Amino acid sequence: MFWAILLIAAIVAFFLFPAFRKTVLVVCGVLALAIFIYVANQKHQTEESKRLVRAEDLEFTDMRLGPEFGSSYRLTGRVRNKSQYTVFEIRARIRALDCDEKSNCDVIGEEEEWDIAPLLPPGQVRDIDTSIYFGSAMQVHGQFQWNYTIIEIRARP
């Protein structure tokens, strides 16, 4: 109830007192400008963090993808950070393939996974152990194979 009365009083003051109206407009303008600068800065920092480390700066070893339950699979392996920056996010596209005896393969599942590895300081190694959910049970008629592509890496100095 108090807020309703305060709102009505503010609306009346806005229309009756030009100085109050100017003050409200200036405060709103300053807040809008501050929000715009904050959002632009966040976007710039996000884009900058994507340029610090390339996929070649990370070494993935012993990568395995195996069934867990239903349409969920377990991705395991190790990753070494050969860059000078701390990696805090790795995004990968994982594809499940159904291949025949001539190595002709059909994609039967594809998922983009965020954060496949924990925080990774420069020069260090971390284990990868995460679940990948492909959305529906995959029927493999030939041989199951899979591959991955690193799509995005975010890092900080």
C-alpha cells in the first residue's frame, strides 16, 4: 500500500513540478547510460576472453565416449593447457557416428557441450569427466564412432 501511494505521489510530482521532472529524466538518463556502458563492457570482455587461447594451445589425450544410460554418454579424458592464460570454459561439439565396414558414417547424434573441463591454469592438466546427453536413444547398426570439435575457449590472464 505504501508503494502505491509513493508511486502516485511521484506521478503527480512529475507532472506538477518541472524541476522534479528534469531531475527524474536526468537520473533515468544517467542510469540508462550506466547500464549501456556496463553491457558493452561485459560484451567486450566476453569477446576478448574468446581470443586469448586457441584450440591448438590445448592438448587433449585419452579422450573416450561411452554409453552411460539411456541416451546419456560419458565423455572422459585429459586436457593440458599449453597457453599462458587460465582457461575457464571450453565448448565442444560432440558427434556420435554410425559407420559401416567401408567407413561411411552417418551422424546419429550431435550435441554442443559447455564446460567440458574444470578451471585450467597455464601449464596444468585436468581430467575431463562429464555426461553428454544426445536427446534420444541412438540406434547403431554398424560400428559406433565419435569425434569432437572445439568450438570456443574462454580464458583470462
